Amino acid sequence: MSSPFERIGVIGAGAMGRGIVQLYAQAGIPVVVYDTQSDAVDAAMLYLRETFGKLHEKGRLSAAERDACLARVTAAGSLQDFAGCDLVIEAVVERLDVKRELFKALEAIVTPQCVIA
């Protein structure tokens, strides 16, 4: 997978968010993941370790590739950790007020060139 983006941010560590993180990490792109619920980020990181481990066991990833995928994923402590991202994808609850508030907060953090989706 080729991407014009060098560092991806994903906000929301539920099923959709962790799936997005997995795909970009496997594509070789560093990914930052954040959720307002820190236990959701912990669960996502565990899911990714298990998923990359299973892919290794099945022969779909070498041990080095598995480790590299995991190394590309960083748990963010706050939205400030998205400052260096050139693409931020939101995967939060389907509430317009929450999304609007999140986008407003992100616009104050990321560069004008960052794509927020």
C-alpha cells in the first residue's frame, strides 16, 4: 500500500479504529492511536499484539515484520500527540456534537496541511 502520508493518527480505539491502525501499521506507516478511555487503547494494543502474532503463526508475517508492525504503533496520551500527523482519522462515537468538538480541538493542534477525516 502506497500512501502520501508519513504519520497517521487514529482517534477511537474500538473495532473500527484498531482495524485502521492495523492496516496502516502493516503498510509500513507509523500510527498514533488515542481514545478518551485509556482502557480502550490498552485493549487495542493487546488486540494488535495478538493479531500480528496470529499472522506470524500463520506465516503471513515474519517475526521481523510482526515486530516492525508493533513498533509502528504508538499509544497517545492526549490529542497533543497528533501534532506531527499529516492524516488524522476519527473513529469515534456517531454523534455529530462529539465529532464537531473533536475536529475543532484538532484544528488547533495539527498543521494546516494535515488532512482530518
